[in-house]
Amino acid sequence: MSEVYLDYNASTPIAPEVVNEMKPLLTDFYGNPSAVHWAGRPVKERLRLARNQVANLLSSSPEEIIFTSGGSEANNLALKGYFFKNKDRGSHIITSKVEHPAIQQPLKFLEHLGARVTMVDVDRYGMVSPTEIEKSIREDTILITIMHSNNETGTLQPIDQIGRLAKRYGIAFHTDASQSVGKVPIDVNDLNVDLLTIAGHKLYAPKGIGALYIREGTCIEPLIHGAGHEFGLRAGTENTLLAVGLGKACELALEHVYDDSIQELTNYFWKQLKSTFGEGILLNGHAKNRLPNTLNVSFINKVGQEILNSIPEMAASTGSACHSGRVELSPVLKEMGIPEHIGMGAIRFSLGRYTTKEEIDQVLNRLNLGI
């Protein structure tokens, strides 16, 4: 078996078109984009184009896009920045119990500074109920943050419904769309979000670059103070090289986001797995409302990490951890109420733009031999 990469939710390869777009920034365009002379102007133009490309993918205006070092910084800027700027209006924030640590940890930090955080439950599919969100709203609620899709199961949250709810109550709404952007269509106006996070390395751009969409009129405090870069919200000379890479990746995503080929390959993979393992395998997460590339499956009464260890040529992930002979269930699966004998056998297969049917067939063959 040749090496097969099925961990696109962890990180994607950099698209060749993105590499080609970045190359001139390594040699020819070295000026500071803030400089007004001949060396700075073309760099500023490339930064402007990149911002437009990101905005086009989200159906936003370029002035609403702030480049960051990645999804974690964008989340921190959204949560801390909004709290610091608006804490005189209230201190209550609503989130879910299945958020990524890049949301959970900043919120824990803010709790030390006086924030009050409510974490709502999810159902057996890992989905948040807008009704539960509404029940949690208080007079001092200033922010709701719910991920667009779950990184482990791929379950898509009802962001548009929650967005309408937040708008009705006059509460700012943030979504971490790191796993969704480039996989499913994203329109910030349809979603009714005020803040949205992008991570470049999830959509064929380099690591170390991301962006935060900030709706016009949404006020946040910068985390990095200095000169007036990024509309005064993130000081420091812009990393034009990586921003150009993210911009090109977003342009490519517009061409691929409506392509059903990955969804069809994922469906084929699941159909074959179910045919082979029958009642010995279960799908974790929502069967329909999930990312088109993500299969989180449990091999019942097996240990996911042991399966991965037995097929070293296959790159995939399991959220469960093995410690001293026992399996610690993924926190996400635990919140979904997945029993231990099912959850301990969970493996996340995440396909991508370069995954082939031949690779899937190789994996199916090895799984059939090894389980």
C-alpha cells in the first residue's frame, strides 16, 4: 500500500497555484506595503488583491477582512477583542460544549477577567439547538460563539438560525468557520454573523495565515498594539507573502466549493465501509448536515488508535487518547453521549481535493484485512 493522506481536516497541502502565486514575493516584491515609493506600491497592490479574494469568498467587503497568523489568533481577536471593547455593556458569553480549544481556552482566560460563560449542550449528532441558545440569553449577554462545523465529526451547525436569533436580541455573533471555508459555500450575510474565523492551512494555503471577518460597525479592541496596520486592528507589517497565498487559495475555493466530487467520493467510502463491516461500524455526527469531506466512524469494540497504528501508510485521526492501557474518549463524542465501547473505536477520515478513488480502495482493502 502506498501512503494515503486522509487527514485534510488537520491540514491541507498547499495548492500548486498558491505556491506559484507566492513565489514572486520571495524574490521580486520585497518592499513594505505601507511604503509609498516604487518598492512598496506593488506589494500593497498584492495585499489589496488578496484581501479582495478573501472577501469575495465570504461575500463581504474587503474592509471587513483582517489578516491574522491563523485561526487561533483570529478566534482570540474575536473573543477577547469584543469582550474588552464591550464589557461595559455586559459580561455574558454563550458557546457550546463541543467547541475547538481555540475557542474554549480564550473563554476560560476571559472568565478570569470577569466574563460569565454559558456552555450549551449538543444532541446525539453534535448539533446545537437554537432554542437552547435562546434559553441561555440574559440581559448581560453580549456575544454568542458557535463553530460553523465540528472539526471531528463534520456536523454543520444551524448558524443561520442562531444568527437571526442573535440579531433579534442585538447580540454579536461569532462563528469559527476554520473547517468550513472552502468546503461549503459561506455567505456572511446569509449566516447573519458579525465575526467569522478563517484558517489558511485548512483550504490549501500555507500554515501561519488566517483571517477574521469583522462586520462593519462591530467594534473590537486590538490585541496587538502599535502602528495602524489592518485598519488599526492588528499592528505589525503585514505578512504579504502568506496573505497572497491565502487570497489565491480563496479564489480557488470559489471554483471548487460547488464541486460535488469530494462528496461523491466520501459517500462511496462510507457505502463501502458499511457494506464491509455492517453492524460493526457506525457513523458519528449528522448523516446529512455535515461537511462533504468528513467521515467520523466508529469500529465498535475496537480501538481507533490501534487500527491507525496497524496501517502506518494511512494518515487519519482519532480524537480518543490511549493512556496506560485505557482509552480516553474524545470530549466531543463524550458530549454527544456516544458510549465508550463505540467511541473508543472512532476514526476521522477527512478527504480532500487530491484524494482519489484508488486511494480509498487501498484503504478499504487494508481495513478489511486488518480489522
